[in-house]
Amino acid sequence: MRTSKLLYILKIFIIMTGLISCSSIPKGVKAVEPFNKELYLGKWYEIARIDFKYEKDLDNTTAEYSLNTNGTIKVDNKGYNTKKGKWKQAIGKAKFAGADTIAMLKVSFFGPFYAGYNVITLDAEYKYALVGGASFKYLWILSRETTIPDEIKKRYLKVATDAGYHTSDLIWVKHENLK
């Protein structure tokens, strides 16, 4: 009896972990396809985001992507906490939710738990990106530089608004020369 109960609990745990770690994309939003992960690697500056607890009070935020030896993507996020006066860093990993030619990934900073990371708009030179999470609560505008041209900003805001994101909730990240 005890063994069967333990197996039942283990099965429930495996099912729940699978459900929690699934990557998704909001209904009506499409990930970029075709996608070239090699061109996406490197450093990105966060231009704007819908704020959430892990990035609260952060400016000068960046994300740097590189390949791990096992084929996953290393995610190195950094930002300066303006309230605490110190840098914060989070290192995680990302892997594709399906084919690596579709910009739909799942990212983990906490063991087996993954969150959706979907590139939903990207320019041909891979200089600017609009990224959404698994729900409309998560949205980022990224650039290879600390600024973004107004025409790109307007276009990405329209894409996000048309998809269902509340762009009025975006905060605009400051980038200053800090050591």
C-alpha cells in the first residue's frame, strides 16, 4: 500500500512538473519564423518592459545569450538596482520549445521550472527584438544599443498593442554609464 501511494505521488509530481515547465505563447501571438539562433546570440539592451518582481527597480538591464556546450543557450541577465545601489545578476538557460527555426523558447533560472520566451518581432539584421512571455503580463523591447529608433519603437508598440499587450504598462529603462 505504501509503495503504491509513493508511486502515485511521484506520478503526480512528474505530471505537475511537466505542466509547469511547458512553454507557451499567448493566443493570437506568433513567434518569428524562420529564426537564426546564431544571429540572436550576443548582448541585448532592454529598452522597455512590463515590470515584474524579478526586475523591479532595475535600470541598465541587459541580457547576454551564448551557447552552452550541451546545446542549450546560456542566459546572463544583469541590471542595476536603483533602490539598493548595486548590480543584480541572474544566470539561466534557454532551450527551444520545438524546432530551433521558430523563436519560441523556454527559459529557466530555477531548476526544472521554465517560462515562455517568444521573439514575436525581429528586424532582418537582428538589431531590435520584441519579446513576449507565456502570457500578456510579460513583454520586452530589446536593442543591440542602449537606444532604439523612433520608427522601430512605434512599429513594435503597434505590433504589441494589436496582439493584445497593454503597452501603457511598459516602463522605459534608463541606461547610464555605471561601473
